[in-house]
Amino acid sequence: MENHMTRQPLLEIENLAVSYFTRAGEIPAVADFNLRLDAGEAVGLVGESGCGKTTVAMAIMRYLGGNGRIVDGSIRFQDRDLTTMGKEELRQLRGSAIAMVYQEPMAALNPSMTIGAQLMEVPRFHDGATHAEAYERSRELLADVKLADSARLMAAYPHQLSGGQQQRVVIAMALLSNPKLLLLDEPTTALDVTVEAGIVELIRELAQKYGTGMLYISHNLGLIRDTCDRVCIMYSGRAVEMGSVRQLFEQPRHPYTQGLFHCIALPSTDKLARPLKPIRGQLPLPHQRPPGCSFAPRCDHFAAGTCDTPGLKMHEIGGGHEVRCERWRDIDKDAVTVTAPAEAAQAVGEEVISVNDLSKYYAVRDRSVAAMITRRRVRYVKANESLTFTAREGETVAIVGESGCGKSTFAKVLMGLETATDGAIEFQGKDIANTDVQQRSRKQVSALQMVFQNPFDTLNPSQSVGSQIGRVIRKFDSSTDRSKVRSRVVELLDLVKLPRDFMHRRPRQLSGGQKQRVGIARAFAGNPSAVVADEPVSALDVSVAAAVTALLLDIQRRNRTTLLFISHDLGVVRYLADRVVVMYLGRVMEQGTTEEVFSPPYHPYTEALLSAVPVADTRVRKKRIILEGTLPSPLNPPKGCPFASRCQRKIGDICDTTPPPVLASPSGHAIACHIALAELAEVEPVFTVEQADAAE
């Protein structure tokens, strides 16, 4: 690889400082930030929420709002200083030479305009293209971002597209004027791993095609490894380490960078022998940074008189690798791997949940002409079809699959928010599949609780934390004694490792990770025997997610709780789960122990899911499988194998016409596929470790 210092610089940021001015005074969001990005290069900007990543991107775009201001430093783009440009000059630059892809595609698209109208604005405004030229270029870009039937999409509105399609449209919009610099702010956070893999591949191809330089903002180190040449780690508004992907992933020098890697579930991570190690403490507020190193209060290597000296600078390690740490020479990169003694595996108990041939259909009224002719006015969405699996006491069963596969529908039926169309769910010896939550006994409701995906939407903003947890205790324990309720609230706050005075706080006074801990405390307030966790860490930073994951495991061990973990993040699933159920279009494609599901024989869909998982380990080589097409409509599911239309191992017409048999090994590992188990067992593993490193 050509040394980046010999290339033509595209973007140079020197000593950047950005502040926001509020009634409380100046809030220094970014300080002493330096970055160089060369033409055709991709640089990853990594760090926890609140570290200043997005502020840097907004400073480049000069979108800092009314109270944001660049107070020091310069931002030079193609040797022109953006900080001194006027409004009209910036307007001409944005969208043409510099473009941005935002985290939430619906926030970037106008819901009242068609996709075509929004795309065509870019070439017409920036390049003076005619209506016909703009239309043709927009259609070509939609094809470039792998969106079929571009004529139909040009006439569609944003709400008529899936999340993955919306994000591809936003990428197409950003690339329409062939920008020299593309800023990507968490562009795949809300997407399935399969869609994410396709978009990452797409961004790489288009950047090579157009020679675009990219600044990729993310907290997903696996994604950064797949997309970037160099990495900049940010903490509390400053760059703390910078270097090539190989340098930072193999020789991380700053304790914060090391801490981030130990929050990630790698293929080699074991929840018993080598559990995740969350970074203790929290990111300091911008106006409360300690003198010297901002990471000092959370660092295991802090030395008074050295680390608390103001004005710490970046140190050159060699080969473009830099670190802002005074003790980097003394710190062993593997020092933080030392953990507590390995936990002993716990034996699972009796069956707590038994799902037998469960189906859930939704009736949809069809008003089409064809339906009127055939008199089939009602059609059915088959959200769940013949689900069968079990979960035992003290066991974690993961349910995985893409959006629309039926995971959340099953959770609704289990929790009594919906009733089943057919089949049974045995819970503690009773069939609850057709019992609405309002008809269930108090004991049944308390025994089956849920931790929701978004902690921001599941807490009442007008009530204190103690009041919300106490309400559950009073409901299920029928206790009216205030002292007993308070004592139990304190006990639960201790359980989820939150300070006791948090019982008096409102949700707005808590961080995302703290809110999720309150949600977990509330779920365990009724001493449940089973808990459904629906994507409980997907909205959290890696350090917070590691802490919440460790917390769930710890509580489960203590209480012998059955945990149903719904997720599309197979990295977390591999770390957390004892058994895995893989779903596609409402059906179970594969199930078995975690070890069985993550090694051949795989169902072709499981194989594709695994290949889409970003892995933050340069020793691991991963098979590349990009799924084409989208999930078929559950209104009109395929007659044969549900996965046949996208399958990379399709063997012929039998896959389209005949439902696959369930092939089971003696251990109970089951795969629904027409390909023989012996043949699937010969498939090359998705993950392999480089031999040179594996032997070390």
C-alpha cells in the first residue's frame, strides 16, 4: 500500500476546536483535533457516543447550528480553508464536492417528495443538468447502488421503501455529483447484517469507481476493519490514537483503544473462560474533563504527576502510528486481557418453554381486480409458520434472522400481546398460545417478562426510576408496605449496578445504558422464570453493550432465569447463547447448540448470515457471501424452500416446488434443507484463522 503521506491530501484538519455556546456557558465539544485524509483513502473515526465524531463531520460540512462555532484551527479541503468560506461558496461545495450520508435515512429524505424528484435536485442544482439528463443520471445511480426496477422507485415515496432501500437511495443521492469527499455517519447502524454487508460492499465499489475519499464514522470496529485504510480513535473530543487498520487492530497502544477491543465479542471470545470486560466509568461531560488525559478516571494505568499534566500531545510510534498517552511504552497491549477466574458452566434444568407447531397469520383484505374475479377477498400474512423449539431453566436461547423473519411476532404471541392462529406454547405446564395477556393470571404475567430494544421509549418520562420499578413490585407482590417496596427497589438497583440515589431520578437524567439497566431491573422485579430480551444492546455503544450483556448473564446465573435473546447480531449471539434458532420468512431454518450452528454443516441462510458479520480481528479470514434480492412477501411465500429465491447453494427446481425436509443429527442439530447433511458438512467454514497467527 502506498504511504498516505506521499499522496495528494484531500482533507487536512489542524488543531480544530469546536464549542457550543449555551446559557450555561461554553461547551467545548472538540479540542486539538488533527486529521489528514488523502484522495481515494478511507479513514474510520471511532469512539463512544458523545466523543465528538459527528461534531467533526458537521464542522467539515459547516452545519453546526446557531450555537455551534469553530473557535480554533483550520479545515482545508483541496487546499481551500472551509472555516473562512462564505455561505454561497459553501452551498456550491456541499453536495457536489463534499457529500454526507446520515445515520437515519428517513431523516435525510423528504416524505412529501418522490425519490426521483429528490435525486434529480442534485444534478440540476449543482451541474445545471436538464430535466431529462437529471432523470437519466438518477436512474443510473439507482442501478449502481443495486436497486432494481429504477423507474418504479423514481416514482415511489420514501415510506414505500424498506430501510435498506432508503439507505441506498441516500447513498445514491450523495454520489450523484461525483463528490471528492464522502462523510458517512453510522450509515448501517439500523440495518440487518445482510443488508449492511451489501451496503459496505457497495460503498467500497463506488468509492473505487469514482475515486472518492471517505470519512467513515462508526463505533463498530468490525465494520471499520472491512471498509477503512486508517483509523482515528476519539475520546472526549480529542484523537487519542491513529494509525493503519493493521497497526491499531494488532498493536493498540492507548488504554482506551485496548478497552474498546475487550468490549467486543470476537470469534475467540468465551463467556466463561474469557468474558467481555466493559470499560468502567463513563465518558466525562465536555465541561468536566479532568486535567491532562481525559481517560484518566477510567484507566487502569493512571500515574499521578504524569497522566494529569495539562497539554498532553500525540506521540509518534512509527509508520504513521500515533498515540496520546504518556505511558504507552510501559503498557503491555495484552495487559487488559487478565480477567477473573473462569466461570463454571451451569447445567440447564427442566423445560420452561415448549413451542410446538406454532403459527401466526394476519388477515389482509385484498381489493385488487384479480381478487374480485376469484372471490378471494381475504389473504393471509404468514408471520410465523410451524415454529417448534424449547428453552430450559438457566438456558439462553437466541432467535436470529433478518427484519421481517417473524422474531418479534413470536415474542408478541409469547407475551400475550397477540394470540396464535395454530399450535401451542407450553409455559410452566400450561398452554398460553391463545391466552391474551389480560386473561393471564398475575403469576403467569410476572413469570414472563420482557426487556425492550429501545430504552428511551419504554420508561415513563414523568415518573422517577424508583416509582416505575416500585409499581411492578406492588403489582406482582401485592405489597403495600412502603418500606418493603423501597427495600426491594434498592435491592434491584444494586442488582443492575446502579447507584441507589438513582431511584429519585427521572429517565431524562440517565444515559442510554443506564436506562437499559432500569429496564432490566423492572423486568426482574417480579422474579420471572423467563425473560424475553428483544435486541437489548443494539442501540448502545460497545462499552455500554458489553456491560449490559455481562449484567444479563450475571443475573441469569443468580436467578436461573430462562433467557430468550432476539437479535440479528450474530457476534453477540455467539458469545451469549447456549442454543440458537435461525428463522427466515416465519420458519425455522436451523437450530442447535451455538457450537453446532456456528460450524459446518450450515443451512445456506445461516452461512450467509455468518459471512455478513463484521469481525474486528485481522487474524480472521471470512468467506464473502452477499445475498441478492430481498425477503419474499409473507403474503405470497414460496411454495418450496422459503430461502430458494436468494440461496447461493440452490440445487434445482426441487427447491422452488417442494418444502425442504428437516435433517437432524443424533445430537439434535436440525437443518431444513434439500441438501444432504453429509454434503453440507463438507462446506468450507465461514471463519478461518491465519495459520501463522493461529500457531503463536
